Amino acid sequence: MIPFFAYPPEIRKMIYTTNAIESLHMGLRKIIKNRGSFPNDDAAMKLLYLALRNLGVHWRPAVEWRAAYAQFAIMFPDRLPAVVR
């Protein structure tokens, strides 16, 4: 836990948002598991599309990407280009 706090707040917020991604995956797994089987691949894709549309209502942008990128560029200058395109 200590190394986590060594990063600036912008980077910590970016790392923490992986919980939101895991939550999305859990929601998709739950929908697929409850359904059981599908007549074809298109039916499964349609169900996932509708689930993503409904789950996406609760999402909001959590990370200020430019600020996080700037902090990464400061901490790891040899790994990232200085300009965001």
C-alpha cells in the first residue's frame, strides 16, 4: 500500500479506476451467466451490447487523462513522449 501513496493524486486516481473496469466485467459476467445459452453468436452480442448500454448510464469520466499523462511523463520521462496527440 505504501508504494501506491508514492504516486501523485492524478496517477493514484487512474490506478484506482481499475475497480470500475472490474465492476463492468462483473456486470457482464452476471448477465451472461443468468442467461445460460444462446441460439447463436448474434444473440449473445446483442445482449452484451444492451448490457453495456444500460451499465454505461452509471459511468462518469473518473480520470483527467491529460493531468495523469503529464505526471507519468514527469515520473517516467524515458518511457513516454512529451506531447499528447
